[in-house]
Amino acid sequence: MHSVSVRLEETIDPVELGARTGLLWSRHGLVLAGIGEAVRIPVARPDGATGAQALLAALRGDNALEVPATGSVAFGALPFDRHAPGELIVPQVVIGTDPAGNRWITTTGVSVDEGIAMAVDVLAAESTAPQATTYELTSAVTPELWRDDIVATVRDRILAGEFNKVVLARELRLTTDQPIDVAAVLRRLNQSFSTAIIFAVDGFIGASPELLVSRDIDMVRAHPLAGTAPRSSDPKRDAALAAALNASTKDQGEHRITIDWLLDNLLPYCSYVDAEPEPAIITLPNVHHLGTQVEGRLSSPAASVLELVAALHPTPAVGGDPQGLAIQAIDAVEPGDRGLYAGPVGWVDAAGNGEFAVGLRSSHIVGNSASIWAGVGVVGDSEPEAELAETRAKFQAMLGALLRP
């Protein structure tokens, strides 16, 4: 079984297609939508990147384009736990578009004509999903208990010198009386968060603001975020909140931890790597973030994006610092397994090119239930009440998409 990639003459909307099939990646004009499953490739972690990449490369066949994201392509959503095994999904059909104006179809295990027919059928089908009428939102830990017994306790341990930073998250669970319409939720996310990375893999969907790592031939890029402020509907107040974030010693320090760590861990794979000298304010509909663009050139032979993901996840922006001690603290104090939340989610092609986001502003949907997480970086200057407010601001992204009719 081998893949075939050809230019696509038909007009097919990949965002709508991926929303309906539940296999979607959309970032900066590159859109990939998958249909069906040709094969699943196991990913042993943390050291199985090379083996998984080899299995994907073995599927490569004829490719009329030879640009990144063509040839055999796999989607993947990997657990936050970097030792937990994961899988890559190679769809039977991938419809792709890129900022250069290329449009293509890749098929694996079916013919190109069959693939086009499958896409047309998906888009022609009328939705029969019933509208939910009841919603129940629950939490394993009350907000007050999370604030006082988890955040405050970890903050005090940081002040005592055990860690520099620990990222703590809390979970909400939404239950409805009807199966959740994943396609409708993705449409809302795409409409509301047009600058974010829209993804869907195996029921794990979201609008992530954060690029963990991308590999384009021999170029590597990342866009880590750390430091958050809420938005305001009042323009003057909103500008003041963004300015305060930029001036915050606490948030700037938290951000610097992530950038320094990322550069140190990318350098072994690069002939050079550098970051913007100062973070910029990244504004989303619900929050402001501090973000820094990182870019480098990979040494030859270039590491695959799967190798880079294994080297970089979890960054201090979602784990903490020092990494090992912070993860131990997370495991000890958080009542539930994060699952796919804050794990790497993205795509990889047979040549090792790819893009992976941090699985934030996300939800794992199974039937009529959705798990939603929001996290905060706790440092010595953290105020537990402010950290609780930050989770509420971050929850708005997914709750708005899930609850809006």
C-alpha cells in the first residue's frame, strides 16, 4: 500500500471537509483534511520517533507536487505524558491547500477518483445531528479547593526553592443529552479563532494559539507562549491589560524560562537557532499572551518533526521547570490524568516535515461528553485567585464553542 499525490482540480473546501470527518489541521493557510483510515502507526514514546517515521516513509509512493504535506501524511494527537504511547493516523484521503495556492489530493489504499468521490459524498451529506437541549457542567475539584489546596500549596513549595515553575491545570466535564456535534463546534472555533491553529484528531479538537514546533525541509520554527492576561470589552481597559502583561515581572520571568529552555533543547539539532529579543503581545478573543518567535536551521541530516516533538515536549509552558520535578508535582497534586490535553497534536509527512501545536484551548469529545482543561504557570509571584481567574478566561474558548447553538 502506497500513497499517491496529485494536483486537485475540483473545488473542495478542506476546512468544512475536515470538520465533518474529524481529521483537520488549519494553520496560516495550510489546511489538511483527512477521510477514513488507511493505517495506524504506533508511536513508542519517548524514543520511538525514528521507527514511526520509517513506517510512514515506507508508504510513500508517486508524488506530483513534492512539497511539504504531500506524499504519505499522518495526523497525530499524543498524550501529555511523554512516556505514554501514541498513534499516527494515515487517512485514506487527504485534501490539502497551502498559502502558495497549491491544491492536492493524497490517497492511500484507494484510487484518486475514489478519494474525490469520498470527499464529494461527505460534503453532500445533510447533517442529521439532533440539537442538545440540556447541559451539565461538573468539576472533580471545586474552584476554591483547586485555588487554596493545590495552587497555593505548590506556590509555597516554589517559594521554598523546590521548583522554579509548575504548570497546574483543572478539568471541567460537559455532559449533554445528545451526542456533541463535533463539526458544528469546529466551525465555531474556526470562525471565532481565525488566527489560531484549528485541529481535530480522534475526537480531540481545539483552537491552539501555540506552535510547539514545525519542520519545513531544513527550517525549524516554534512559537512558545507563556504569560496570560484576560481581555476586556472596553478598548481602554483591554489595552491597559495588555500593557500590564507586557510590564509584568512575573509574566516576563515565566516567559523567559520557556524561551531559554526551548533554545537549549533545540540547539543540538540545529546549525543555528535564535529567538526574537523581546516577546510580543498575542491577542486572542478571550485572552492576551506573551509570545516569542523562534527560528533555526537544522543540521544535516535534518531531524524529523517527530524527533523534534520528542525533544521539546513538554516545554516549561505546559510542564514547568525543572521539567522532571515539575511533572512529578503535577502527577501528585492533579486528581486526573490530562490525557491529550497540552500534548502534541499535528501532522507529519513521509519526508519528516510537519507541524505540531500544543493541545491547548481543547476538548476531548466522546459521544455526549466533553473533557475541557485549562492550565496556568505557577511561580513564586503567583496569586492563587488570579490563577483561578486565568483558567476561567481560558475555558471561555471551548465552552463558547460547545455551548453556543
